[in-house]
Amino acid sequence: MAHYDLLVIGTGPAGQKAAVQAAKLGKHVGIIERKEMVGGVCIHTGTIPSKSLREAVLARMETVNESSETQAEEDMTATEVRGDSDPSGL
């Protein structure tokens, strides 16, 4: 049977920090995690994935907005070149 100085239940942010600190102090550390991967909800389904998704959406929105602005500028320039007084083309 294995002997541990510390058993950490859960590998979320607090569990990870506790395990690392104890290991740095030379303790024999065991970790108990119910999921197959360590990291806790914060890493896999919570805060970090949510932030990543948010950043991806914001970056995409910025790209679309820049593209729309560029298209609007091109349309305005084309109207000015043709000499149209009504930019809607009516």
C-alpha cells in the first residue's frame, strides 16, 4: 500500500496549488480526481474555455466589422467616382 504525506482531492486551481506546494516541500503527494484529466471545471468547462470562446467571438466580430467598414469605404469611393448624388443608387 502506498504511503502519502498529503492526499489532494480535486485538481482545480486550489488542488493543483496545494499539490505543487507540498511537492516543493519534499512531501509525497497523491491526487484524487473524479475525471480522467486533471484541471477541474475551471480548465475543462468553466472559466478558461468560456474566456477562450469569448475572445474568439470578439476577434471574429472585429474582423467582420473591419471588413464591413472597408466595403462601405469602397462603395462610397465608387459612388464618388461615378458622380452619383444618391449613394443608394436609386
